[in-house]
Amino acid sequence: MSYPPHGTSSLKADDRYRAVKEMRERLRRHHFDYFITLTANDPTASYDKMKRALKNWDARVNRLIVGSNWQERPDERLLWFAFLEKADSNPHWHLLAEMDPDLIVRRQAFFDSIDISLEMDRIWSHLVPGGTCDVQPFRDEGAIQYVTKDYHRAMDRDHFASHLDYIRV
């Protein structure tokens, strides 16, 4: 699945709004479980630091939920789309995330034994001391509107990431 262009400053205003609309339409096709906010609580946190922390968080969360062979099982990994906000003043990621329902059924005893929200927060806090991870259930389309609210302004920078960025093929 391809997603609207990002990292392109040459888009006209109409094209930017069209890209936001397309992004929202594509996000609506998913069955998200979580709306997650990952903050650094550090106004000096660089884009590179935030991107690196997101990559490491993805790896550690997937190791937790899928197991030690998580890299070899991309179809079972956490599916997510992340939008970086306020990169210059208070950088934080907003994610929409979806768990593989078959994985949850297969590892039901494991998922019953942990609080996934606390585990995600523990992992983020280890990677970004002083940072916070707020995990909420995905309730409705309002979350899609919220995470994409600044997408049209940030298209000239790489303020979008997805789980696909970290899958080795």
C-alpha cells in the first residue's frame, strides 16, 4: 500500500490538502486498537533523536509482543503510523496502532498476564528518560483527524513514519 507523499516541499496548498484527505482515507481502512502519544518532554530533542527513539521503541515492543523472532515475522508485528508534531519546540509522536488479532488469540495467556500500556510506557521511558508514553484505546475517527491535523504543514519535512520503515525484506 502506498501512502501520500511526504518530505516534499514542492507541493502546492491544494495538493497538500488533497494529500491529507488521501492519508485520512487510507488510515480509515485500518482497524486501530490504540492511539499513542510518545513525548520527550525535552524541547531540545532533535528530529534524529526522536526518529531513533521511535525505531528502538518499535523493535522492543515487537520483541515483547511477537517474541525473539519478531524480525522474521513482519505479519505479526505491531502495525502503526506515526506523525511528529512540534518538532522545533516540544517534539512528540502521535501514533495509530493495530495489533494482529491472530497473534492476540495465539498468545492470549501472555496478553492476559501483562498490561501492554504499561509495558509500552516502560520501554519508551527507558529509551527517552523523562519522556512519557500515553496509550489510549482507539475510539473513533476523531483520532485520525487529530494525528493528521498538521500533516499538510509538515510535508516539507519527514514528520511521518510507519512500521513499514523498519521491516527488513
